[in-house]
Amino acid sequence: MAADEEILKKLEESTKDATRHQLEALQTILERHGGVSYLQSHLRDYHAPVDAATFRRSVPLSCYDDYADHLSRMADGHLDDHDQPLLSVDPLLCFFYR
């Protein structure tokens, strides 16, 4: 039973401040991927590093259809018109159509 209690305690500690962890994760993503074509279409007026509040205010909620063109172009190995990555600065390792 002690192992279960220890696991639960670790879980509780890691989720205690979920909002802060989410904001830190978003900030890390924005610092690394803020220059991709999709985000720049919404953030082109911001020249400083983008914070979470600016991201939420400027980038609308999205669905698959919002990315479909970018995904097709990525699958074909294309960049945007300015040789910028479309959705991620990380290289595409594999692509699943399902």
C-alpha cells in the first residue's frame, strides 16, 4: 500500500500547479516554434517573443481543416514561400494519413 500512496503523492505534486505547468509548456513551444508559417499568419505584427496571453488573443481555436493545406504541403516536402517551416521547426520523421 505504501507504493500506491507514494505514486499518488507524486501525481498530486506534479499536478498541483497545472496552470503554471501549462503556461510554461506553451511558452517553451512558442519560443521554439513561434516563427513557423501557420503561427506567423496570426502573429506577424508581434516582433518580441510572444507570450501566452498574446497567443490566446491572436491565434484562434482551430480544427483539422485549418491545417489540412499545411499538412499536405509538409507531406510533399514543401516549406512556405519564404523557406520557413509550415507547422514545426523539427524535421518531419514520418507522416501518417490516419
